[in-house]
Amino acid sequence: MKKSAIRRLAAAAAACSVLVSALPALPTMTTLAAGNIITNSTFESGTSGWGTYKESGGACSLSTENGRLALKISNVGKVNYAVQVFYDIIPLYKNGVYRLKYDISCSTNRFVECMIQQNGGTYQAYTWKGLNLTNSPQSVNYTFTMEQDTDIMSKLVFNCGIQEADGALPEHTIYLDNVSLELIDDSQVDYSASRPYEPPIVTNQVGYRCDSQKTAVFRNMGSASEFSVVNAVTKQTVYTGQLSGDKTNSSANETNRVGDFSQVTTPGKYYITCGSLDPSYTFEIGDDVYGNLLDDSVKMLYLQRCGTAVQDSTFGHPACHSTMATIYGTNQQIDVSGGWHDAGDYGRYIVPAAKAVADLLYAYQQNPELYGDASGIPESGNGVPDILDEVRYELEWMQKMQRQDGAVYHKVTCENFPGYVAPEKETAPLIVTPVSSTATADFCASMALAYEFYKDVDSSFAKDCLSRAEQAWSYLEQNPNLNFSNPSDISTGEYGDKSDRDERYWAAAQLYRATGSSKYESALNSMVVCTGMDWATVGDYGNIALLTSDSISKSTSAYTKAKNIVLTQADQLLSKSGSSPYGVALTKYDWGSNMTVANAGIILGLAYQLTDQASYLNAANAQLDYLLGVNPVGECFFTGYGTVSPENPHHRPSMAIGKAMPGMLVGGVNQNLEDSAAKAYCQDLPAAKRYVDNAESYSTNEVTIYWNSPLTYLVALTGEGGSTPVVEKYLLGDVNNDKTINAFDLVLARRGLTTGFDNQSAEQAADVNQDGKVTVADIVVMQQYLLGKIKAFSGEPAVTTAPPQTTAPTTHTTVDAIQTTRNPSGIQDYGTPMNQNATMQADFRKGANAEFFASDGWTNGSCFNCGWYKENTSFNGGVLNLTIDKDHSGKYAYSGAEYRTNGYYKYGYYETSMQAIKNDGVVSSFFTYTGPSENNPWDEIDIEVLGKDTTKVQFNYYTNGVGNHEYMYDLGFDASEGFHTYGFDWQADHITWYVDGKAVYTAYDNIPTTAGKIMMNAWPGIGVDDWLKPFNGNTPLTARYQWVTYNQQ
């Protein structure tokens, strides 16, 4: 769970040990050069790198005075570590000799402790010194040898809390200066002893279903071109295959090759060899290979139960958190016992609970036969599938969080995170925080969903769920966006969300599905289609509700919109998966990346069900493979499974017991280095390898109920594939599987002929002669086709089924018609479809629109360096073209184009389909504007793609001429390579920007209030090189637009 957490910095009597014997492997190191390890040692950079810790009544502030660090202490607290000042992340190597120096004084006489200690676990001190401080500075200078095992994330700490040697102390200040730590002798240090092992062949360590696509990724393979699959029992080679060509993998700083062994379908245990490389870890092939994993992914939730005694030989505990909870800001107490502990801590939160409930119920709907009634929970054997019993335990807690007026409290926790203790040891008072509209809408959707799944199990419970859902909806109708943020005296997980638009969309969709009421259908149709499957953006659960219900007609507008946006997302994910050697549909690794991977697999699996296109199913399976071992870290991220899996999760029950609870999916790779362990172990690693199996790495190694739940859903969803062909339908000549045949396919065919193809489908598509192999003759035929000399290939497209190991038949059938999403000009359209029900629609695919006109002879300031002319605006190829060219009038160096509305528009949703220009020094834009020339204040809302980097888009706005609200968003694609949709929802209290239908950024401060005209323009800049880079004079350059819509809301 991503949260702002206070971490213990010192040992206490109640501190619990962590798995210190299973330290993570160290990053590759070289001998350190002599020098000070403390980077801000003389405080010329203020307090940078230094921090404080306070607890048990301790109070202090940190600043600098006269070039010294100044720790002002107003209360020493009740324990010696109640006040600490520290410097984080100090590498200490076993047998290294170090010299520690510093100058220290205090405004009053007192005793303090200085130590370099373990950052977590038992907080053992590697060196310690007690100091009697006076007003006169004293210089400390001594050497010590690191006698314990290497610790590269230790911490320099000064304990400044209460000490027995001191009496009552007045407010005082401790001064620190000239801090130095040097490694002065590393002659006995073995830097190579603990370098991380990276398996050169990575596979799904749990295994593969018999009929699924199966791939392994190879690295450091040298000149090897073949690999073999070996039966682990008989040691007999059962399959030999060809490696793909080299694939550059910048995110992992690797060159990879891929081996496809889908033809191995016989159940058994296997490993893979390749030349002199170490063999892969052993894996299994079988139809029920994920059976135990699926059970444990749900059993984990039982072990996370709160408010009841949990029965388990290792992780059992007495009832916890069963006292009455106080509603924040009141004296009222209520019973909110029950539910699941959310993550590595013991809080219970409505927002993530709703995601977990949805994943589990939809997993059961997807594949109910996978879930039995004997997993070992108290309800087992009652005739109800255990997954429904387990979800009901959470639902009953959620019901306790609803007020009588329908609103739902956001969470129940203590004021602060607990220490690393067992759940029954957290005994601080429970606090129920205020209601929020996101929690209320998530609750509404969950209860409406629950109604369907329990009406045949317990009709009275189901009816109560639906009644509560409708009560929550009534509250939402009467109350606008009620945002939640932590009160100042509560530091537990916030789960704050500035917009409830996607939660309301999900709630409306779920109620429409449950009731069929036109009331909810009308509400749904009035909303923008939303996306997302994490706790903050849940729109895709609304889409899943619509697309997986037998009661909703496929001809409805809501269904069509949901299907289009899911398939659009799936195509983007398919492209990302295909471009990664590891098959993962990620381009950026953020907190909880494993959840993002699992969510991507769900969208891909849903797309497979909607289209029967096997490439979606293969990509969905690739996400599962990534989570279970096919990743640059070489880790199975699910505890207790595979050869190498997390042993030190950031999970308090596991930390308290000293053993990892089985059945938990950890957060995974996080390139942003958001905790001390990640900074220490991963700073020099490439983005795709920034993961560390360390209990202090809450940003990579924590667990949550809503990271487990999408894995459960993904396993169930991919299990529906059955005997589906693992080699998808392909189009002869379409080597890159983008549903068109062009020169790029010819390039890939030529490359494949010399270096090997990336996958079996690519090789089959390049075999245009259909003679079973790719030769120069196929290249010649492709050239003839592209030159128009032949109209078709002699062979026919085919569907190939992976054969049993004993035979090798190939079945040929006619492929279905390929559906393209291309503009008439041939440009790929990756965006969401135009809203046919919008208040204002301008479809430029049909030509000019009467609501718009082209600016002619205008300019707008010196930085534009151009005039806008009507002649630079054109309609051809089914698009609006705005072109940058030379200026033939002689007034300016260049000419640009602008297209704007006649009328003014205010609050509502604005959207366009745009292909931006890629060239330094230019801008392609979509915005609203009004200003002094129209006797209005300067109010403007912008979407701008800067030609210098078309993988990003800039959002901005001005209110009465006040701007400086720029936000740069990383698109994850190149905006110049096709059409994408860009939009913004302008309301009185916020602006939310969207890309391809997904909300990506929201602003709340000083929102514009004046109606403006809708505009698009393309222009080069002058004198703004730091913003746009210098314009090189390339012309003509054209930005293209398919349509613009405005929907009043």
C-alpha cells in the first residue's frame, strides 16, 4: 500500500526481529574510492540528507545555524530514542575499517548516544559511543571495524531522547558539524561475495498450462542459437528450438533472446538449457498447475482477517481490533470489527476493499469450477464456495462502515502505524475517519455486485446488500465530490482521491446490471466512460460489469462504449507486451507495478473473450508469466512458490513471526526508489530491476489484499483459454501483427531471415509462399506485393494449433476478416471513439464544420514567430490539417494554422482526436481560450504536445492571466505516430485531463471561470528554446485532427 509511513529508527523493548538471516543480495559493487560517505557533511546544503524521528512524546525541529546542523529539542520524551537525528543509507562492508569524525555541542549539559546501526530488524549497533555534551564543541574521531555481515543500508543515528544520566532538561539545541565517515582500509573486504545472481534463463517458476503459450527469456547467451527443454525426472531432451534474434531491452540494460516451447504439452517437470548457460529453474507443465496457488491467494485473505481468532499453525492469532471505534471529531463510538487487514499494516480501508471484492467476485464468475469448499477456513464444508464465504466476511465489515443516511466512512485505523508486531499487539484506540464520496461510491458498487452473487446463496443478505447500494446512491445524488485527506493527527494510509467520477461510473454500471433500471442506465449514459483498475481509478470495473452480464444488451450505448474503450486499452497493452522481451505490458515501473501487470492481464483476457483473438490471451498469459518468474529480477513475486520468491516481505505478521506468509503477491519493481532499502540496494540498477527482497522496502516488497486479488482474477481468466490455439490468427505478410502489410513488415522479414524471428507468428506471417520456411523467395514476393505487382499471396492465412509432442500437424483454415482502426488517410487510430451523444460534435472526417472557422492573418505574441492563415488549414485524407510552413507574406519567418469555434463554452467535457507534430521547436495544441481582446479576463485551459518530445503531453491553465500550472505527463506512446484522444473535464472546482479515455491528472487551485472558445493550433516558437528547443526550420509540418466534441455536464 502506498502511504506516508513513519518507520522505527531505534531498538525498543517491544521491537520484533525481521528475517535478518536472509538479507537480499547486494548490487554489483566495485572498490570504493577514498572519500567521505556523508555527502552533506558541513551542511552547506542545509539539512539535505538528514532527518529526525520522534515518538513517545518527543518533540524537535531541524534547521541549520551558522553553518551547523541545529536540532532544537522541546521535549525529550519518555525513551532514549524519542528524539533522533539521523543520516540515512550508509554502506558498511564486512571487514572494512572506517574512521568516523564529527564536532558536536549542546546549549545545555546532557548525555546523548551516537551509533551506526541496522535500519530495521533488531536495530543492532555496529558502532556506539556515549557522549557528555556541553556548550563547548568537542571533536570525536575514532576508527572501527565492521565485524558483522555487510549492510549497505545502515544509518548514522544520534539518540537524543530522555537519558538516565540527565534530569529534567529545558528546551535546548544540539549542534553538529564536520561529519565524516571514511572507509580507510578495504583490503579484507570481498566485494564479490554477495553480488546478486541473475539466472541467465528465466521461466515461469510455477509452470505453464498444457495448452498455453510458453516462452523463456535468455540473457548473456553469447552466440547460442538453440535451446532445449529437458525432462527434470528422466533428464531426456524433449524439445529443441531456435532462439529469436537479439532484442535490446533498455529498461533492464540487457540484450535478450526469446525461446518459444509451446509445442511441449505433456504434463511433467522440466528445465531449459542453452549452451554453457546455467539451466533454468525447474518448472511444471500441467492443466492444474495453478491450483494450489489459486487456493493460497484466497487463503491469504483468511489469514488477514481482523476481529476474530484466526486458526493456523504459524500465522494464527487471537481476535484483534475488536474494541469499539471512535468516530473522528466526536465522542460517538461504533462497532466496526471484522474485515481484512489491508496490507503490511492493520488498517482497514473501504476504497481498496472494494477493488479486492470486485476482483474476487468476478474471478468466481469467470471460472466457478476452480473454487471449492474445502480450503480450510472456518466456513469450509457449508456448501458455499469458500471464495464467497471469504468475500462475505469483508462485505459484512463494509456494511458496518455505512451511516444511516447512506454515506460510508473512509477507513478505520489507529492514529499511527504500529511497530512490527503481531495484530493482537496493536491495542491503540481505533478511529473511524469521516465519510468520502469515493468510499461511498465504491461501497455502492460493491454491494450492488454482491447482490448478484449471493441472491441464490442467502437471499436476505443479498437484498440487504442491494438496499444499501441504493441508499448509498441516493446519498451520492445529493452530495458532490467529498474528497478525503488524512486529518493532521492521523498518519495511516490515506487512499486520497481528488475525483469520484470513475467511482460513480462504476456504481451506476453495477446498479444498472443488478436492477436493469432505466434510472441507472440514464445516469450511466450521461457520464464519460472511465477506465482503471487500481484503487484510485476504478472505471474498468464499470466496463467489466457491462461486458460480462447476460442481462445487458450488446446494442446499448453503454455496452458499445465500454467494449470500445476496453479493446482500445487492450490494443495498447498488446503493443507494450509485444515490444518487451519479457512480454510485460509496462513501460514504467511504479509503486505496486505487479498489480498494474495483473490488471493489464485482466484487460487483455477480457479482450480475448470479446474478440476470440488469441494474441490477447497469449499476452494475458505473459503477464502471469512475468509475475511468476519471467522478469528481469528472476523472481517469482508470489511468496512460497517457485524456486526464488520473497522471504522478507514488508508485512507485519511475517516480520513478527520471522517467516513469510505464503500466498502473497508483493508490490514488485519500483523505479522511483521510495524507501531506504530501495535507495541502498537499487540506486545503480536499471529501472526494470529495482526490486529488493527486504522487509524495510515497503515500496517494492509490501503486500496488500488488492494486489493479491487481481492475481486471483487473472489466473481464473486465463484458465478459460482451455484448448484455445496458442498461435493466433495471422495475416500473411503482416510480420509485426498490426493488421496491415507495409514496408516495415518487409524490413522485419529481412531481419528475421538473418537473425531469427521474435516469435512463431511472425515467422509464419513472413512465410508468404507457405512452403514451411522463410527464404529469399518470400522477400521477393513481399516486395512484389508492396509494389502492386501482385494482389495477393498464393498461400492462405491460417490458424495453427500447438501439436502434441509426438506429432506435428498443421491445420489451415480461413482467417476472419481483419478489423482495422485506421483513419481513411491510413493513419492508425489508437484513441477512444467520438461521443455521438455529445452536446457539440465536429467530425472533421466529414469536412469543415460550421461551428468552427480558420484564423486568417492573425498572430498572438512574439514567441509564436508566425502568422495564422486560412490557407494553412485544409481538409483531406479524412482529417483536419493544421500546417506549419514558410510565411509568404513577408511579415513573419513562418506561417501556422489555427481553427476555433464561433461560440463560447464553459463547464463540461472537451475532447479531440489528434496526431501531433514531431519536430523540435513546435507545438500541437487543443485548448479553450478567452481574453482581453474579447473584453474578458485571460482564462485558458491547455493540452499541448511539444514536438521536441512527443512521448509526453503538457497540461496547463490560466485564470485571469495567472498561470504556472504546467504539468508534464508521460504518455507511454509517441503522439506523432497515430491518433489518440486528449480531453479535459472542466468543472467549477477542478479540471481533470484525460488521455485515451483515462483520467491522468487533476488540478484544483484557482480554476478558470470564464467561458472560452475551443481552439486548435500548430506553430513554431522563437525565443523559447528552453521550453521547445530551437526550431530548425523544417517545413511543411502538419498536425491532424479527426474530431472535436464538447459535452455539457
